Amino acid sequence: MEYTRRTTNPVQVGRLQIGGGAPVRLQSMLNTSTNDTGASVEQAIRIVRAGGELVRATTQGVKEAANMALIRRELDRRGYEAVPLVADVHFNPKVADEALLHCEKVRINPGNYAQTYDEIEQKFPAFLQACRAHGTAIRIGVNHGSLSRRMLDRYGDTPEGMVASCMEFLRICQREGFDQVVLSVKASNTRVMVYTVRQLVRAMEAEDMHYPLHLGVTEAGAGEDGRIKSAVGIGTLLAEGLGDTIRVSLSEAPEAEIPVARRIVALSAKTPAPAGPLEYRRRCPAAGQVRVMADGSEIPAGWQVVEAGQPVAGDAPAVVHWRYDNADFEEFILEGAVATGRYFINGDADGLWIEAPKIAPESVRRYGYDLLQATRARMSKTEYISCPTCGRTLFDMETTLARVKAATAHLSHLKIGVMGCIVNGPGEMADADYGYVGAGRGTISLYQGKTCIEKNIPEAEAVGRLIALIKQYGDWREPLSNPETIQTN
Ligand code: SF4
């Protein structure tokens, strides 16, 4: 099958074109304080040297939005005038109005731009006019877990609600004749993310709209899990020809995201796929729990083997078979996720059989379970939803995540959110069972589901109190004596 990409309008972001046949653009986001010009510029340069083409920064208030002018000026002075800056705006349209003066692109979140439709009509058209006057592009960025009350009441926190929220703002752009728009509908749950993007594309097609797409899996986490989740979500869509710019959100240094993003783009073009179904539907529920198989002898009689990249046909339960002949473990985990993840995202396969003779058998087996977890086909360990950090982050994410994981990694029945701030964290940890959220400098708030149970705990005590909270709600299990044993449920 030949790789073809969806045709989109070109959007000019400073000197960089997104969509309209341009290569898939790679981007990352600063996690410095946006008011710290020096640190922000240094980090932006590290992102660019790694291959990043756009740099986004959080702009919590008008002060941060205004400081983007100083970051811009310093980047220009150091020879990085071609690198567009993107301001990330939540909650305050006035911040977006300031940011558009200094940045090449402004991201707004329809979930918190305004609460009523009248308010949107008062503010958004004027914002578009100002963007047009300054040559600033925008991103309409909807996230699972941060829809407006109005959308939640009507649709719940669903793909339909995310698409409706996006389309409402898009129709205003159409009416106002403003076409410098990129769209994103992101989620931490890869299935929700993939199905929402597909639905959005169909909704746009129905109205003859061709805006470019920014893809990302939010709060993907760190290390192998973050990479697998990102490759499954982003790679599945890119392989279908959807996506014009991507951000891999890892709870690591921002520049570490870029090589991963570059590989996902390259691998997706190598493994083109037809568009998947609109709704998730397990083809063969009668096959039982989705399985990982170490070799062909474990395949039950009557099941079919489908080579990765080939379509599944007929009614028999299907095992996807993928072979990897190199020894590069990072490439192995990304390539496997792009080549096989879509079968499990779509509900098309009942088993995974990976042959990788140059990778340790135990690593291959563990990876199989991790991949099923990333596609939500089978949960076998604690699911962590951790934010990629930004200028709002209130603690060191890498060390905190490591501490939380050390205490809870055996709780395979739970999803735990570790989020850097109270502003967006509680909403964006989506369906986490428990949440560890930065409340202030050195203080943490703990959540059970969406409810804040303990506020402003000193950071040094927070992991212990999280464990106590999980025990209080009856969700604690004692760790097994052999932590290497893979638990499945
Ligand atoms: S949850 Fe807060 S700290 Fe984390 S990336 Fe989102 S806004 Fe930044």
C-alpha cells in the first residue's frame, strides 16, 4: 500500500509552513518559567538543535505572554529567527490577545476560553481579526478531560463532545474567513485519542474543511511506556495519512521528545494503513482476553496468523505476527508500536506474537504486555498518567514519578495520575483512579477520582499519604515477593 497523506490547507507559522503538503513538523514545549528569558532561550535552542521546528511555552498570564517578546528577541539575536514560538493559553482570552502580538502561533483551549456561547462570540472573532492583522496562526486545542461545562452537560467527556467543541470554534473561523488554523484533539487514552481524531476528520470532511492536524497523546509518561503510548497513538494516525505536526509528550527533558517524534514519523510512512473504523469494536470477543504469545506453538487451533501490515479477514480470532531482526531496543519498541498497535486500538486482533531474535526474550515478552497496555487491550501493570511538565510545574517530575512508581508499580488494577499543577492537572488526568498533583511550591494535593481528598501536603510526606489514601479506599495490594513476575488481569 502506498503512503498518502490527507490533503490540508497550508498554515503559515512565521517562516514555517504546516500542512499543505509540508513535511510533518516536530515540536516540543518548554518546561522553564516563561518569565525566565535566559533559561527559556537556552532550552528552546536545545530543542531546535535536537531537530524541533516549533517551540511552545506556557503563558499563564499577561506577564508571561508579554515576556514571549523578550524570548523572541533573544532567539532572533542568536540566529534562531526562523524558529516559530507558540504561546499556550488557558482560561484567559486577554492572555491570547497579548500573546498574538509576540508569537507566531497561539494555542487556545475551547474548554476554558469562555464558558458561554455568547462570551465566545464576544471575544473570539475579535481575536481572529487581531491574529489576521499580525499574521499570527492559531491552534484550537481540545483535550480530553478539559471540556467546558456546557459541552460536558450535553455530551459528557466523550469523543463527540471533543469534536463538537472543536467544530464550534472552527465554524466561527470559517464564517470570519480566517484559515490559519491548526487543530488538535488529544487524550491520554490512546483509543480515545485515535477515535476522536478520526471523528474530527469526518466531521470536517462533511463540511468541506481541510485544516491541518496537530497530533499528540497527552500525559504519556516517561521512558519506554511514554514512547510506546506515543508511538501507538500518533503512529496509528500518521500511518493512515492523518497529521501535519506532532508533539510527543514525555515526562522528560523537552529535547528528548524530538528524536522519538522523528522516528515515529519515519516509521509511520513505512507502514501505511487504511483508515480504521469509526467506533471501537472487538472483532472476536469470543477469543477471550487478548494474549501475548512467545512463539507460534502457543497459537490455539482455528486461529489465523496475520502478518503485521496485512488486513485481518474472516471471522477466526487473529494473532498479529511481527518480526524484528535488529538489536536496537529503542527502535524495536517504536517500530513494534507503529506496526502492530493499530490492530489492538481498532479491536481487530486477539493475540500478539513478536519474533525478535536479537532482543532478550524476557524483554520481548514484557514489551508485548506493555504494548497491549498502551492500546488499552489488556492492563497488566499500574497505568501512570503523568504530564510532560511546563512552566507551571511545581515539582521535579522525573524524580517524583520515579518515587511514586517505586511505591505503586505493583498495583496493576489502578491508573495513577502524577500532574505538575492544580490548574490543568486534575482535569487532564482524565480517568485516573488516584491523582498526585502539584498544589504549590513544595506542596501536593491528592485525589481519588476527580475528588480532591487531601490538600497542600508537604511534598516529603506525599507518597506515604498517597499509599494511605489507596489503603483507605480499599485499593491497596501488597507487592509480590518476585517483582519480575508479570501480573496480568
Ligand atoms: S498539568 Fe500543569 S504542569 Fe503539567 S503540563 Fe499541564 S499545565 Fe503544565
